[in-house]
Amino acid sequence: MSSNGGVIHDIGFRHYEGPRLGRGYLIRSLYVESLRGCYGLGRSTKSKIMPFLLLFVMTGPAIIVAVVAGVTGLDSLPIESVDYIFALSSAITIFVAAQAPATVSRDLRFRTMPLYLSRPLHRNDYVLAKFGAMSTALFILIAVPQTALFLGSLLAKMSFWPNAKSWAAGLLGAFLVSLVLAGIGLLIASITPRRGFGVAAVITVLLLLTLISGVLSALAYENDHPDLSGYFAMINPVGLVQGVLHWLVDADVSYPVPPPGTTGGLVFTAVMVLVIAGSYALLLARYRKVSAS
């Protein structure tokens, strides 16, 4: 009769004795990979076409303007850095609509959240990394053409300080627009695991807000309510940032009436902060409901 005694075999497994990098490293890694993903880096060639095409659409006109200004000997650029943001706001909207769902929808669709949360990564860390990556991707999209304009002005030997101030104001605008649109885009995209639905939802909401804001602002202006017309611009996320920049750096606005005075500037700023903080808080609430199993 054979013995049933077990035998322990040494197959070479050892305990990990290397450095444990912790949550901070995980957050940075998720942030970097999400940022790379916004531009299709590390993914298929098809994933790179849209973001780099939009980057070209944003940067190409800036390079042309800078070259023409230099060749014709202009004393200043024909467009301010802040104005450039809003002249190409449609391309920025398309980028948000295309990349916000790509940033979060895949994780919902393929149920990878349990994998993230199996490590010392909290739901709040996940939202922070994704929000930071989307904001940074938008900032790059907007800041690169503004920097091209500034460098073009230097090569054309235009006055340094006026162009430097315009560039700094443009970077401030890029920062604010990035935070506002990243929060709204990710919040909408996080509702559905289907990327196509997310793209449609983001672009529909942003276009509707722009349309409603424009119609109400124009109606108020035509009916002799200029102050009310200015406040209706807050409905449009881009118009909201425009109003803040008008108050802070005296930037032009594309709607009939700018925010009325200091009070209007403070109201626009308060609403912008509320939109950013509210979007982030709602994202946190959304991911607290996502199953970790």
C-alpha cells in the first residue's frame, strides 16, 4: 500500500525584496499613460490620427501667421494669443469629445477598474490621474500654437515685452480652458462605457450649451438688456472662460457684451471655479459607484 504523504518541491519562487514604490508611483504612472493615450502614443496608428491632426489644425495657422508677419515686417502679430484660443475653439471641442471617452470609457467597458483597485490605488487617485492627464493634453493642444506665435514674434524681431505678456495671458487662458473642458468632458464620458456614445454625448452637450448661450445672449442684447446678455455667456464653457480673461487681462470677447464690470468678473470667476470643482466632485461620486469586483 502506497503512502499518501505529501512532498514539498522547491520550484524557485522567492519573496519580492525590491523597492515598493507605493501610491505616488502608481498615480504618476496612470497619469503618464493616460496622457500618452490622449495622443495615441503606445497605441495603434489609427489612434494617433485624430489627436495629431487636431494638433496640426491648431498649430498650422499659428505658424503661417508668424511667418507672414515676419516676412511682411509687421510691428505686431495680427492676433493675440488669448484670441487665438477662441478662434479655434471648435477644434478644441472636437479634441475633448474624441479623447475624453478614450481616457475613461475603455476602463468601464473592459472592467479594468478591479485591476486598478487591487493595488494600493484609491478611486480618488484614479480620478486625479485621469483629470490631470486630460487637462494636460488640452493644455498642450492650446499652448503649442501660442508658443509658436510667440517664437515667431521673436524671430521677426518684434517688441519682446508686449508679446511676452500676450503669451503669458494666452497660457493662463489655456490653463483655465483645459480645466473647465476636461472636467465637463470626463464627467459626461464616464456615464457610458461605449466610446461612440461618449463622443456623441460630449460634443452634443458642448454644442447645445454654446447654442443656448448664443441665442439667449443675442436676444437679451436685442431687447436692451446688455448686462443680462453678458451673464448669459456663462452658459457656454468657453464663453465663461472668455469672461474671466476679459476681467483679468482685458481680453476681447466674441459675444455681444462682456461681463459688466468688477461684479461681472467676480461672478464669472466664481462660476468657473464652481464648474471645475463641481465636475471633479461629481467624477469622484461617479467612481465611488463603480464596482471593484
